[in-house]
Amino acid sequence: MQKIKTAIAEKLANKIKADFPGAEISGRDILSMFEYPPDPEMGDFALPCFKLSRSLRRSPMQIADTVVSGFESPELSRAESVKGYINLFVSNDYIAKKTVGDILTLGDDYGKNASGEGKTVVLDYSSPNVAKPFHLGHLGTTVIGHSLRRLFEFSGYNCIGVNHLGDWGTSFGKQIVAYKLWGTKEMIDRDGVDGLVTLYQRFHEEAENKPEMYDDARAEFTKLENGDPENTELWKWFIGISIEEYKRTYKQLDIEFDYYTGESFYTDKMPAQVEKIRQSGILKIDDGASIVDLSEYNMPPCLILKRDGSTLYPTRDISAAVYRKETFDFDKCVYVTSAGQSLHFAQWFKVVELMGYDWADRLVHVPYGTMSINGAKLGTRSGNVVWLKQLLQMSVDKVRGVIDEKNPNLENKEQVAEEVGVGAIVFNYLSNSRIKDISFDLEGALDFNGNTGPYVQYTYARCCSILGKAGGFDENAELTLTDASESTLIKTLSRFPEKVEEALSQYEPSVITRYILDVAAAFNRFYHDCQILSAKDESVKNTRILLTAATKTVLGNAFGLICLKKPEKI
Ligand code: ARG
């Protein structure tokens, strides 16, 4: 569709220039003015003439009437002037041939674009805090971040995924105190991160009555900072255990990182940046702490060094950004975190700018809303912690139950349960605009008849099954379109490339999720209205099989962008 729109825009611009001598308008201008009418009866896309009215000195109605008269193009079946709009109707035959041809020849590459060629993007996402639970709050950054990575890759960018683990700070002092008091090697070897969390929670319980334990924790952390061998070894061990467990979850989600460089990685890189901040003349001492005053920008000060000289979260982020710029020469560095951290990012992005780095405007924060489960807010302190791995397991178990009941002889039952169970959670999460606060409901996410992951995966499997039974088809045969649902399906399929661009420009994977639902709905309508394998006419039958193959390709490519697996049978 995008190509057609571009071609039509060019032709309309030429027509306007011919109709209104002296008019200065380009195809690009026209392209940016196109709108989608609310009702398909009013055209596939439309040019509102209101904006043109001033420069052409005619009413929108007059402009639309004049331009439409005598305007023709092979891509269009007609163009109509209605109340100041030029409504454009794409020729079904043209679009069908072009779209289906493109999809079948391009296959896995259908929908890709080259806008990012030669550019590198660093994506900082997931980034859980080690020694604290990887709870559901991190689901958002993990799946949004990875989906953005796939979208960037699909658009030709070279992508670098960094897991900026929270692996440094006083919480490790607490962890070490707790381990030395109550932990054993056997227990941690056996229970992994769960064991670490139990110890961490016990620290907080007991410290409530013994506040001096916080001093002990600070002392242990200072020892760690000074390179004490015993503490360093414990710290490394805790991190190793945590990463190992995270990797199991990432594997389930089909996610990989290029680097697990957590906050501690930047320890030796910070002094130089603190010095640079000082030299820029923006470092102030406030009550013993070093800060950058941001009142001029309506923000609270950015804290750089505590009173005791230790560094803070922003200091590490600033150093990490400089390191990444020097190492990867990124075109963009994208951070995905909860909206609760928006101020933090705005503050240190500003500091980077004030330090004189001209790439400060290439730092992008992508925030997302909070998630509650069946209405209950999640939080480490409220005791309402749900671990991601538990939720994934619950979902997989439920899907296994459905399969046992409905299709007990399915091959690869375990794998399918895993792919559909995990997919349900991911799809549900990514169905909402990321900034919205959402309430999660597992039953709803698993409903095979709702707008869910299982429903769209089932649609994909349906395509596979039809193609399996069809045995083969003639890719080059002319299309014979006889039913309106066929044209609607093709038009929906043709929108994929522009949906990819839209999703990336807004950093919004839900554009893809919603698009997948549109494709599934259009395909299921077609499936319901048309006989495919039992169609009498050979050419009609071949066309319908081609449409099924094209749908499978588009769904598959779109699934890839939101980390949804493609089971061929459910
Ligand atoms: N570890 C942090 C958290 O769990 C997120 C880190 C995000 N990335 C960053 N560069 N600050 O809240």
C-alpha cells in the first residue's frame, strides 16, 4: 500500500501543478497529507484538500473537483470528490496481484525496510536487579525491549542488546550480611535465586528490630568496593547464579543479549566522567553531596556523588552512555523502563547535554505503564510479588490442560504447550499501548476465542493445516478473486510494511499486535465465507490457497516481531 500511496501522491502532485499553474507542491507533501477514511466505503485512502486551500486560493471542494476530473492511474479503480476530500479507491486487481506477488517472492523478508542500513542501535532493556526477584514488573521492559530490537533489525539496523543488570549497590552488602549469618553453600546451590531472595527478605525482617544491621550491610559493601577477596567472590557467585536463572526465562521468551554488562562494569569508568562534569562547570556541592542543578529546566537536581563520595544510579548511567557511544558509535541508544523512571532519564540526559556531548539527543527513553494482576498492584514490599517464571509456568500448565482435553494425540504436546502458554502472556502484554497501566488476567489471556495469543497462533496453525492438505499450488497463476472477503484480506496483508514503520517510529509493539489481530480477523472471515480446498473452480481454488500461503507468511513475520512462536499444529 505504501508504494501505491507514494506513486499516487506523485501523480496527484503533478495533476495539481497542471491544474493550478504556479502551485508548489511535491509528492512528499501529498503523501504526508493522506488519511484513512473511517469507513472503507469512502475509499482506501483520501486526500483532504483543506490544507491546500490557502496556497491554491480555492475552496477545498473546488480543488477536489478539479483534481479528480480526468485523474486516472492503473493503481486506482476510481477517485471521487466528496466535501473537500479526494477519496481514492485502489484497484482490487492491481493491489491483489502486487501484494500477493510481493509476499510470496519476498517470504521472510516481506515487510522489511532498509531505513536503518549502516546505523547501530543500542537497546538497554530487561536489566533486573540481581539478588532481588525478577518479578512481573520486569516483564514490560523485557518484552517491549526485545520487540523493539526485532523491529529495528527488521528495518536494517545493526542492534546491540545490553542487559544493564543492577549488580552494584548497598543491597549487595545486605545480601552478604544475610549469607554470612544464615546462608550455606548447599542451600544456594540447591535453591538458586530463590535461596538468595529468602536470605534477602530475612535480612529485612530481622533488621526491622536491629537497625545496626544496616550499618553492617554498608560496611560489607564498602569492603566489596575496596576489593575484599571474600566479598568479591560471594558477589560474583550471586550474580552468576542470577544470570543463569534469568537466561532460562530469556530462553523461554526467545530472547538473547549481546552483553550482560551491569552497573558494576562502569565502576572504573566513572571518575573520568565525574571529572568531565566538574570541568563543564556544572557540578555543585550541596550539603556535602555533588549535584548538577537543573532548576532552570524545571527538574530537581541530578545527584552525582553522595556525601561519602560514592556514586549513584545516574552517575553509572552517564558513564555507561559515554562508554557505549565510544564503543559502538550508536545512532540511537534506547532505554526501556517503567514510567516511574522517566524523571531519572530526563535528568541525566540533560546532564549529558550540558557536558557538551552533541549526541545527547540520540538517547531515547521508552517508558511503560504499571501492571497489576486481577486488580492487585504488584510490589516487592507489599508482599504481592509474582515472579515471571511462576506466571509463565502457570500459563503453560493451563494450555497443557486444554490440549490434553481437546487434542490429546497432538505431537510435540509439551513444546506446543510451552509456545502457546508463553505466547499468551507476551501477546497479552503487548496488546496494550505501552504507556497504559494494565490489569492482567490469565484466563482472559488464554481464551482461544478472544483477541489473544492462542487465537492468533491457532489461526496460523489453521493456515499450515490448509497448506498441508493442499499439497501444492501454482505460485505464478493469475488470481481469480470472487469474494469480498478475499479483497479485504489482501488489503490487510498489504499494510504490513507500513505497520512496521509505524510501530518503530512510535516505539510501540502494540501496533504489530493489533495488526496481527486484524490479519487473523480478515483471514477467519475469508475462511468462513469461502470454500478453499473444496472450491469447484481450479483457478478460484488456487487463488485461495495462495491467499492462505500469503497469510501464513505475514502472520509468521509479524509474530517474529513480538517474539511469538509459530506452532504448525495446536
Ligand atoms: N535495574 C533497573 C531496575 O530494575 C533498570 C535499569 C534500566 N537501565 C538503565 N540504564 N538505567 O529498575
